[in-house]
Amino acid sequence: QVQLVESGGGLVQVGGSLRLSCTASRSVFYSAFLGWYRQAPGKQRGLVAAISSGGTTTYADSVKGRFTISKDNAKNTVYLQMNSLKPEDTAVYYCNSKTPMGANYWGQGTQVTVSS
């Protein structure tokens, strides 16, 4: 069964930090394009950060310099380190995997709330 399991969300004050983790089954992690998306109430889901199988990263302009995506191939886990958090970062964060075979998988989402 394909699974992407996220953890690490929560409530944090402005300027604080959180680290999200997403552990995947081997089949959806290996050689996949992995990403973190977020969706705030009333808004569309959008890409926050992504990392290719080769380690190339990309970020939304709104998080550049504050967020870092990384992965640990041995643990089938992708991380999102979020620093200098702002109220506008409040959203449900989703882990995503796009495999070389064209399959697309989503985690269940984890809530991040930044209080001012």
C-alpha cells in the first residue's frame, strides 16, 4: 500500500521554526520528484518546495531563504525545515511524490499554524 506519512506540524509563534517530515514507502520515494505543497483556507494548493531525485531544489518565492527542503534516501524521508515563520505560512502542508512512471501520491496533510 502506498503511503506518505507526514509529521511535525503544530502551533508556533511568529519567527519560530518547525520541521516537517514525510516518510514514504520505497516505491514512491526512490527516483521520485518530491515536494511540499500547502493550502490555506479559501486558497488553492500551491507548491512550497520540491527536490528532484538528483537533489536539485526549487522554492516558491515566498519561502526562499526561510525554508529548506532535504531528503534522507536511507530513511525514505523528505524534510521541510521552516524558519522565520510568518502568519501567512499558516496552512495545511502536504507531501507529494511524482514517480518516474507518472504516478502522483499525496500525504494526508499536517496543519501548521503561526500565531502573531
